Amino acid sequence: AGDMPSPKPPPPRLVRSLQAAFPHDRELFFLTTIAARRRMERKWQETPLATVFTISDEWMALKQRAQAAFVRQAVKLKGLSPWEAFIAFDADTNSRLAPAELYGALRWLQVPELTAEDVVDFFELADHNRDGM
């Protein structure tokens, strides 16, 4: 089984330069800008820019990278491949992780100081096209 792709955060300088604007305002600006184009070849949610619209500042980006590294290490320490972990976390066996399943997985992996906001942020970062993970 192959490795699950981990979301790539935006460059720290980009986040730092944009953190004065709310993520929603960044998204609105981008949508207005691309509206001038004849067509978008793919949805913005599927581009590397997607994280720019969800990460509020450089500290949030750092926290998300640290949590992702923790999860990868915790899965490895449990002796699971990424695919085996996904199968274990997919409680309803629909081949997608719902937010509740992700929360259960992160609790089982004992992510320290886990909050509901962390789960939502983790889910949104990993769900590039917003159709479930």
C-alpha cells in the first residue's frame, strides 16, 4: 500500500504576508480575480492555493504541520501503514473519513491538546475538494 498524500502547507512567507486578511476575504479576492478568466481549468480547491484560504496565520500553519508530523509518527509507532490506518479509521467502511471518524482517529492516536477546532482545521486541510476525505 502506498503512502497517503499529506497536504502541503503554503510557503510561510505567503501566509505571513496574507495574515492581515481573513481567509474568507482572500478567497473572495481570488474568486473575483479568476472570474475575469474565460474558464478555470480546475477548481481552486484542488490547487496548492487552497490552503491560503483556510490558514489564518503562520502559527496556524506551523501547528498544522506539527500535528500532521505527530499523526504520521503515531501511525508508524502503532505498526500501521497509512492504508491500514485509513481502513481502521473508516468505521462505516464507505472509503471516506467523516469528521467524527477523523476525531476518533486523532483521539486514538493521542494527539496532544486536541480541540474541536483542530479537528475541523485538520479535516479542511486534508479535504482539498471539500467532498469528504
